[in-house]
Amino acid sequence: MNVLAFDTCLGAVSAAVRAREPGGELKLHAAAEVRATGHAERLFPMLSAVMEKSGLSFAALDRIAVTVGPGSFTGVRIGIAAARGLALAAGKPVVAATSLAVMAERARELLAEAGEALGPRPLMAAVDARRGTLYVQSFADNGVGPLRATSEALVLTPQETAQSITRGGALLVGSGAEAVTALLPQAGGAVEARFPDLQPHARCLAAMAPHLVPAHPVRPLYLRMPDVRPQEGAALARATTS
């Protein structure tokens, strides 16, 4: 299966093409940049670059994969709009995953690179969502295929997240992980925080894509209202006709 995958939800932009070579071998072409802003400006040049490296045309793709949130409102909208536009132009189905699910797969990948295994412990992706809250989702390793989500993506406080962890412990990853483990000193090594700078990576999403069900239509996962509000006492501009 040939897949184009990309992510713009959080503090990075990434794109990847998973392509099957004529001999049957799977090749992965990927690019990623950590960035706080400018996701829209970088996404399409990055998509063009990985597609060119793969040698595929958009017509040769089988699926387009995108992260749908949670994340910044701007970042989520950029990814969703790009996926919808490309799918419409190429006539291809879209599959989607949460940014937290892709982070969890990236964490498992990093563990494997370090010669470690997740084992039976739950893996929880926890991202600082500001205003004293976290974006949180839990996963388990079935040993085959992508990690299995054992919860929905939620907005919780660090305290609520800590209370959700069972006696068996958990491996927490992401920018919010240490805020949770600091509340559980009595858990010892059963609760561990790793990879505080972790971001979703499109190459992990590309590997997940064959296991995902196409979305009709693909929808953003915001989880909460935007932070932007009109200034108190400010007059609203209104269009007038003369």
C-alpha cells in the first residue's frame, strides 16, 4: 500500500511516503522539522519533497493519512484542509489518527532503538495543553500492529491524569509526562516519564495507515474551545455600505 502521511498538530511539521518498490520492498521517505509557527508555509514544500523522493505520482497513492488533533487550532486546521484538498484532487481515501496515537507509536519506536520494550505497562501520551491541563490518551501493546487505544483522547488536569493511573503503573511520554509523575512519588519505578520533547512523526502514521479505517469525512478533534477571545470592551468591526 502506498501512503502519503503528514502531521501539523503540535510543535512540528512532518511528512512521509510509504511506498512499495517494484520488487515488493517497502521504502519510507520522510522529513520533519520542529517549529512553533509556520506550519502552513512548510507543509506543502515538504509534501512535494517526499513525493519526489518516492518517485510516486498522487494517482499512485492508495491512501492519505493525517493527524486530526488534539493540538493547536491552527495546526489541526492546516492538516485537515490539506488532507481534504489532496483527497478530493487525487480521488483517494483519507485515514486519520490522533496526534497522541502517533506520538505513542514514535515512543515505542524510540524504545526499540534503545533496545527496550514497552512490555505490559500501559503507555500514556501526555501533552501540555496550557491553562493547567493536559491532552492525554492511553495505549496498550498487543504485540502485533499499532498500539491499541485504551481510552479516548481527553483534556485532564495533571491531578486527574495521576488518579487515572492504576497500581500497575504506566510509561508516560510527552511534554506533560513529568507534571504527572511528580504527583506520584510513591509509585517509584512503576510510573516513569520519558521523551519530554516528543512530537508526532508522519513516518509512524504512514506505518499505521494500512490498519486504519477511512474517514468520511475526516473531522478535526479540538477537545476544547480556542483561547482567542475579543478584547473586553473592544468594538467589533462591521461592514457598511454607502
